[in-house]
Amino acid sequence: MNSEDIRAMLKASYDRMTPLMGFKYELPIKVKNDCDYEKALNIVLGEYLNCIKGKVDTTIYNKTGSNISLLKKALEYYYDANISKAKDAIHNVLKSYTSDNYIVSSLDYSPALRGATRILSDPINNKIANAPLSFFKARSGKGQYSREDFLHIPFDKRGIVATQRFSIAGVPCMYLGASSYVCWIELGRPDYREFNISSYQVPKETKILNLAITKNLVHGFSQQNLNSLVEFFPLVIATSFVVEEDNRQFKSEYIISQLIMQSLAELGIDGVAYISKRIERNNPFIVTGNENFPSCVNLAIPMKNDNKTVYSTFATGIHLTEPINFKEYLELNLHPNGSKVSYTNLFEHSTLTHNGEEVTYTSLPYSRMDNYLVNLDHRNYKNK
């Protein structure tokens, strides 16, 4: 496809209701073929740069342009089989933001989950700022699962670890969701009889790179001098493409995200937070700035074989619940016992598109499931 064909195709990604300083693309951006990714990305990044021109100061504009140039070089190096230089290019983008609390911070403070409520000295929403954090992991199937079944793929089975958006072939990764709903959509919306889920207590000090940045958030904070979001947003764009071509052995839209994962250890970062690409975008009239946030946020944490056993130290130290089947939960109408932790506070203003309609996350049965799981006993996988 030529550039004009791709421009015409990209019009389907426009969101005319909530432009970011004139930037009209809604993420994720869809293209038809793998070979369209680089061309489409260059077009979108060029238009983003044009949109911010004259609306941010020269320093911010130039830094954004530099980041875009490094992203483009990373792709060029990768396609030329120079993986080392490709990684260096992405590393050079990331290293500028390791001290920026909005982009890199501990899990408990991460704006990927709490917005700016923990960073601001005067929290704009105390409920979100102080809500307990929990995470969820799901598996589809009809078997009986244990806590151990819900850890990462063992190191002695790394041969089955495939390439994913934020994981590298052969390197086990723990994928966790901020809600049971995002786990369900990531599994392809399985029948409830085959939807099994556990709650996790992830260490609060886990250091997270925040890629769960929306254009509405950038637009709002660009007017409050949080300029790093404007500069960093091209990286979010580059990792937020869907390529519709089937039966591919290689996926260009994963290049940047995997180079990010390869750079984390050198920068002292444990994992990445990002918004699911499987979210619905069927209602063009939703203008809420909190759509899909934080209910559709995922964590990807690569596992290190630091203790030379089948599971990482991170996984063996984590506390989680026994897996619960969602259908059984609904049929038994289960409720938490004892002191109740209200996990719903984190999603007080969260909305999403579900079956083509805008709904609050707390109105869905997944939210009630979250609350139930969070109040169950969390233990190390070895403790029965």
C-alpha cells in the first residue's frame, strides 16, 4: 500500500470528539498488513508532531522530535538486523525519564493505576489515592487449578514461551490485569465456565514504566506543564497498533515493545503498565476522560532466573488466592466474609465500552468478582 492508501485507511482511527491539540487518532490504531506498520507509524508520528507545533515550547517540541527520530531509527536498525543499535535507540529514549515520577515509579504510586492522585501534594481524589491495589491473572480451561498453576511458565519449559506484545520468546513473563474484566478480554472473552481467575498481591515497591497514557491525559496535563507526557506519548503510539494480517511468524508492531522490555533491567525497571489493545471502540460518542482507565490496564513483568529454580524469586514470593471459576462464582452468589476491602474505590470514575454501550466498571459483575477475590486469603503458592 502507498502512503495515500494508508492515510485513507487510518481515517477509521479518528476520534473527532476528543482531539489532543488537533491529534485525532484513537489508540489502538489498526492497519491491514505487517508491511503497513512502519509507513502508518511514520504518518501518525508526523501528524502528532505537527499537532503540537506552536502549542508547546521549543524545548518540548524538539525533545518530542528527537524521541520520534530515535523510534524511527530503532525500526530501521531492527529491519537491517542491527538489533543492538535498535535497542540502544530505545534505551536512549527511556533513560531521559527514569526520574520522572509520572513515567517511572513504584507500583503503589504509579499513575498507570492511580492517575496523578499520589503524585500531587493535594490529591484530587483521596479514594483513588488510598485504594488498595490488587492484580489478577486468569486462565481459560475446564480443569481444576492451583496457585502454582497461576505462576509464570516455568524456566524448564521456556521453550513454549512465544513472542507477545511485551514479552520476548523464551523469557517467561507474568501478565497481570488491574481487573478481572481486562483478564477476560485478553483471553478472548472465553465462556464463563472456562474463565478461572486469581487475585495477586504484588510488592508495592515494584518499579513500573507507565505506558498506560491516553491522549486525553496528555491533553489535560500538557496545559499544566507536565511536558514529559507530550514528549513520551510517541512511544505509547508506537506500541499501540493492531495489524489485522493473519498467519504471521513475525509481528512488526511488537518490535518497539520488545526493545523496551530488553532495556528495563539496565534502567532498574521491573515491568511495564499498558492499556489493553482488545478494548472496544464501538461508541464514538464517549467523551469521558476515564474510559478504560484503570480497569483495562495490564502489567507485564519479565521473570529473572535469579534463584536457578523453575520459578523466579518474584513469583515464589508473591501471595495469591486459590483460583476461582467465574461461572461458579455467579451461580453461588458468593460474597466476601469478615472485614471487607473495597477494591471498587480504585474504579470510582472508570467507564468502558461493553457490548457497544458506555458503562461504569463498577456496574459489571467483574467488579463484584474483583471485590470477592481481593477479600480472600492470599498465600504463597507453597502454602496450602
